[in-house]
Amino acid sequence: MPRSTELLASALIALAAFSAAPAALAQAPAQQGQSASSQPSKAIDDPAPGQSPGGIQGQNIFDVKPEVKRDASNDPGYMDQTNGQRNAVQPGNNSPMWRDVQRGMAGYSSLPRSQAPEAGVLIQAPVQYPGSRLTTAGEAWRQVRNNWIIPYGGALVVITIVALLIFWFTRGMIGHNEAVGGGGRRIERFTPFERAAHWTNAIAFVVLGLSGIVMAFGKFFLLPIMGGTLFGYFTYLLKNLHNFFGPLFAVSLLIVIITFIKDEFPRKGDLAWLAKFGGVFSKSGEEPPTHRFNAGEKVVFWAAVVVLGLVVVGSGLVLDKLVPSIDYVRSTMQQAHMIHAVAAVLMVCLIGFHIYLGTLGVRGAYGAMRHGYVDEAWAREHHGYWLDDIEAGKIPAQRSTPPGTPLPGEPVRTV
């Protein structure tokens, strides 16, 4: 028989068997029913309590109710159960542990502490920071930041800006003489090294101040304008600039302190200057005589540059984990952040006054730091005692001689 014929015969046999299968299946229940009628089934004739006749076959599946566990919350002492007792009646319910956390009990994890100093600590122990309630350390830090640093720090920055704007529009520039271009004797106020140290530190401070303000307060005034995506990229960029300019600010700050500290100690005329507040509110606007730096500049130096500057740098180095022999646990970082934020806000406000007076506030102050030289009339108006020491020969009028610098006594060129 040819191969094709064999295949055709096999297909016909399979088709016939498939056609006969439904009939066989239809006869099977009838035979089973006859057999069951001769031997009554207990599942049908004697249904279980609560079960309808006919067993499960006679019920609608939607009428079958799932098993409901008893309500253990009515048990005596339910709210005082431990985790083990609660797990026996309600597996997976660990609310007793979280109640203990709210009461101030620290929680621990099963992570090995060899991996990190506090890898096994799930929730920190209770603590009370200034301005917070007695609660877990993480929540206490959050309360200090959100309830005090952010609202009051932001308000202080805004008040400083508004006060400077009011003073600018009502008082205008202080002084009558420009630092350069007056035609008098040329006096070197800042050497090239002093100006380089000052401008390096000033640029780093501006980058750190602006980036810090945006990271702390930007979501209140920039996020609604820029949108989430652009604001996220922008703050990410500023965060990296903040981290890179931080070490530059730290090094340049030390150089500035070492460079200028010799002229920042109290001297004759400082109390008189403070008593008259530099003469800014007098009708004549005449400034009391001082030495190289007046009392206001000395206050800014000691308060903002030395004290707050070193605090900001020290806490920033801790946040960057650059200080050796310190356990960098969460409590260390929380305390360093609070100190860093408070000191930075105060420093921004104080240095803000210095920036204003050095640019828009005092006529000729910016030119003095930019070019390094001042006119004799400007020195007489703002730092009379300093000019007296120069004329007496106690201080040289020219402390550096870079190439092309005119000798003392030559007229000042207009810039």
C-alpha cells in the first residue's frame, strides 16, 4: 500500500474515534447515576450541617462565603500585647513595635554592624534638639529643620534684602570721593596678593551662598516657575558646585584670615565709629576717622569671617566626611547639618551687608578692591587715622611694586 494511502487511512480512523467520544461521555453520568441510586450517598442524602441538599454541586459558587477570622481586638490586654503575642493571633501585625517607637524606644535591624557603625540601628533613640519635642532623633532633626531653620532662616534672608533695598533708595551711596580718578596722591590699599585672596574667597562664597539658598528654599520660589524636571536638574548642578567650591572656600578663608587679621584688632576711633554708626544716619554724612579698617568692617571680620566662617567650614567638612576619626552616623550628620545651616544663614546675612557696602553702599569701595589703589582724598574721608600713619611714615604708601606701578606721589589715572 502506498505511503499516502496509509496516512489517509490513519486520519479517517482518528476522526471516527473523536466523533464517538462525546456519546461515550454522555452515557457515563447516566451509568454513574444508576449506580448511585442503588447505593445512596451520604453526601447527598445526609448533608452536613449548614450545607444544602445536593452538596457542593447544588450550590451557587457566589453563595459560598470565605472563612472570617475572629476579631482579636476585643481580647483582654490586646493593646498591651508584645510582638510575639500579637503574632500568635494576628500574624504579620507588628504594631506593638511601632507603638514602642512612638514612646521613644529605639528599633534595631538584623543587619551586621560590621558593615557600618550603625547598620543594626533601624530607628534612632529619642533625643530633644533645641526647638524639637522629645522624639526619635530623625524626627527631632526634621522638626528643627522644617519648623525653625527653613521658615525663620528664609525670613531673615528676605528681611536683610528688603532692609538693604530700603537703605539704598532712601540713603543712596555713602561718601563724596571716588577711590580712583581723584587726581591726588596714589596710595596702595590692597596688594595683589590680598586682592587675589579676597576675590577667590568672595567668588567661592557667592557660589556657595546662592546654591545653598536654592537647595534650602528654592522649592518655594523656583519650583513653581521652573517645574519639577528643570528644577531637579538645576539643583543637581548647584549641589555639585556646592561640593566642589566648598574646599576652595575653606582654603581661601584661612588665607584671608591670616592675611588681614593683623589690621582687624580694636584700635583708636572704633568706639566713636560704632557710637555714630559710621555717620551713615547723620545729615552731613561725615564718617568718623578710623585706621585701615573701620569698626563695622572689624565686626564683620570677627563675627562673619572668623567665627561663622570657621563653623561653616568645619560643619561642611563633617558633612563631606572629610574629618578623620569621626563616626559618621546619622546623629553626627544631623547635628552637623543643623549647625551648618544656622551658621550659613547668619553668615549670608552679615556678608550681605559687606557686599552691599563694598559695591553699591560706599562710593569708591569697589574700585579700591578691584584696582588696589585709592586716592588720598578718599583715604582722608573714610580712614583718616590710616592716612595719618602713612603721612607719618609708619605705614608705606606703596607696599608692593608690581611691574608698571607708578611711584608714590604720581597722579592717579582715571579708570
